[in-house]
Amino acid sequence: MNIKSALLAGIFLSVSFSMVSAQQWQSNLIKLAKDGRLTYLPDAKGDIIPDFSAVGYHQGNKEIPLVKVVKELSPNGVNDQLQIQEAINELAKLPLNKDGIRGAILLKKGTYEIPGSINITASGIVLRGEGIATRLIATGIGQRKLISINGNGKPKEIPKTRVQITTSYVPVGTKSFTVDKVDGFNVGDDIVIFRPGTTKWIQDLKMDQIEARDGTLQWKAEDYNLYFERKITAIKGNQISVDNPVVMAMETEYGGGEIYKYTFSGRISEVGIENMLLESAYQNDTDENHAWDAVWLNRVENAWVSNVTSKYFGFSCVNLATYSKQVTVKNCTSLAPKSKIEGGRRYSFNNDGQLNLVRDCVAEEGRHDYVTGAKVAGPNVFYNCKATSAKADIGPHHRWAIGTLYDNIITDGDINVQDRGNWGTGHGWAGVTQVLWNCQARKVTLQNPYVSGNNYAIGIKAEKSEGRLKGRPDGNWQLLNSNVIVIPSLYIKQLADRTNK
């Protein structure tokens, strides 16, 4: 049994024992009810730990399909990139079936030389190998993506649909709120929950007071508008319910919130990368003139990357860009990145999108192995992942990531949720509603921002650190270095509760 399998098995085997010890855990956040389901206890403002379970491929409501192979390829060492790209382009011309699928291209075992990038720009296409025996090498020089999955365009607001949220304080964890009018809205509509950036909010966060150095940028209100994609699940009077929880409170004091309907016609879906080894050619251990991302995804939803191993890339094994949504990354491994060990490099599994799930993955020699970037609109989940020979930290990396669960993350480095101050160009507060659950690390920093939410560390085994900047509010810690673990995995338990499995 490998490390990942052993860890996962241990989690499930320990559930029965943990239920017995439920009465030992007196928490003001979350409890097991008599029926075995979770009960969430609100704080003084009404905030609760959110339900993180509706993330990943079809929000965990549908299994990743085994797509039928419609074409097989073998390497020839002459035009491997061309023949793969031609097969993808041919498949893109076929009609979608009722599930939005066109078919799978099977890359038979062997070595495929890829001097440029392989591009998937249409829905319903799966690229599958025969395990590590299928080896794609990004040959030659130049920073690039070996496999790029990308639709086109961006979300577009439907005119005259924007309405004001009238609830004066919409707490973290809720899935409903009132609006000034519901005319024109229907169950099933795709909406954006919009939270404006305001000068007062930035002032109260003290992000207009970052200690300056060369290149430091103070935060500006217009740069911190936040956009959360949701779907309407119910309308009752002027109350609207949505499919995923609010992960940052909307407060009248800071501009409240709005909703509007949107379209995203260029976003593709039902795309998968499976069962292969991806490598980058390189000249030496600090070479940076070679392939940067093994798999990069943007403008895509309900997609997956599974059983992929990457070696020697400068940035990532899997990189989920801003418009990636409901993507599952599972059983992937990032090995031996080649680059300088400094900023902007070695983000093994990077997520800048929303409603994404990274699970059962392994990284070695990365800097930020499981990481989010700026203004990342959750919920998002990293579950049951491991990092070894870590060169920096895991966690929200800069500029206010919102609603991330780090569940059963094991690293020999650090996990940090903090005010990063003037690092980078003035990262400042890295995140809010960041939940660390049953993680293990060398050191952990957990700070609460001055306003607009909390961060949580529950069941952590690590040395508690004050972080880079002292004097910040302490986060919400429970069961630090304790042997009591009532719920081994928050994500798995929330998923079971929600799906009644």
C-alpha cells in the first residue's frame, strides 16, 4: 500500500473510533449531533464554518466518467505533437452526446516529444495515457504549458438583472439572503454574488498602511471587488437560496452586496487528462528556459486531471487559473521541479479558480505546494495531500483568498495563514475563512484579519508560530497537538452529510 492509500485508509478506519469520542470534544464551532450529522454553531455575528463539500467535478454529485476511447495513437518520434493536436481537433468537430462528451483519445505507451504545447479548446474531450508508460516530454526551450485546456471569453453580466442584497449582515456559511426584488430570477439561474471593495474596508484592514519598500502597492478599493459564482436553488418571497455558501460576510458597513445573472458562453466543460507521465526537458537544476506548467486549465468547468505525474517543470504539475470552476485534481504527483528556488516558482498545485477540489496528491521539492493566489473566490478544498522537502509554505499566498479548506495536509514545511505585509508587491492579508483541519506541519501560523472574518485551525499537529508580523489577532485554534480527533476529515464528513451517503 502506498503512502496516499495508507493515509486515506487510516482516515476511514478511524471514523468509527472517532464517533465514540465525540462527547470528549467540547467545541464552540461544530459538533456531532445525536443522528451522527454535523451541527454548526454560530458565533456572535452568526458566522459558521461553511460546508465545503460542493466542490470539484459536478460539485461531488457525479462520478468522473470512464469515457469511451474513439481514437488511439502511438508515438513516432517525428511529429508527436502534430498527430496529437490533429486528433484533438478532429474530435472537437464531432457532436456532443447527452452528457456533453465527445470521446477519449488514448495515447499508447511510449515517449511523445512535444516541442510546443497541446491545446484543448472544445468541450467533451479526454486525453488518456496508459499510466507512466505514456510519457510526454516538453522538448526544447521556452517557458510554456505542456497541456493547455482553455475556452474563451469571460463571464458577462446580463443587463438589468443586478439587484441589491437587503440583508444587513449576510454571515459566513449561509446559503440564503434577501434581495430588494426577485423579478426575473428563477431556480437554476447562474448568478454572481458581488461584494464591492470599499475604501473603508481597506482602511480597517490597514492595507493602505503596508510598510513600503521598492515595488510595494497599497491596496485600492477598485481592485478588490469580489465575484462568487453560484446557482439559485430556491426562491421564497424575496429570499434567494444558492448552491454553495457565502464564504465572506457581506456587511452594510462595507458596501453590502449585490447579485446579477451572467453568461459564460466560451467556457468549456467535460474535459479530462488522465493516466500519464509529463516531463520537461531542462539543462540544469536552476534552468528556467523550459516548460513551466504540466497541465494548465482556464475557462473550464466540470473537468478533471487524474493520475498524472509531472517531473522537472518550473512552476506546476496542475495550475487552475482564474476562470476554472468545479475541477477535480486527484491522485497526481509533482516531482523534481527545476528552477531557481525563489518567488514565482514551484507552485506544485496552484488554484486561482473557485469550487475546485485537489485531493490525494503528492508534491516534492516545491515552494508553495497547495496554494491559492489573489482574490480567489471559494469555497475550494485541498484534501488528503502530502508535501515533502518543502522549500516554503502551504496556504493562501497573497491578497485575500476566501474560503479554503486544507484538510489532512501533511508537510515537512510550514502552513501559514497570515498578514504577509510587504512581501511580493504588498501581499498583505493572505486570506479569510481559511480552515486547517487535521493537518501536520513543522510550524503553523494562523492569524485573523482585523475585520471581515476568521480563520480556523482544528486538530493541528505542529509548532504554533506567531508568523512574520507580530501583534496580529490570533486565529481560532482548537485541539492543537491533541490526540482527540472527532471527525478525521471535515470534507468527507460534510460530503457524506450533504449526499446522505
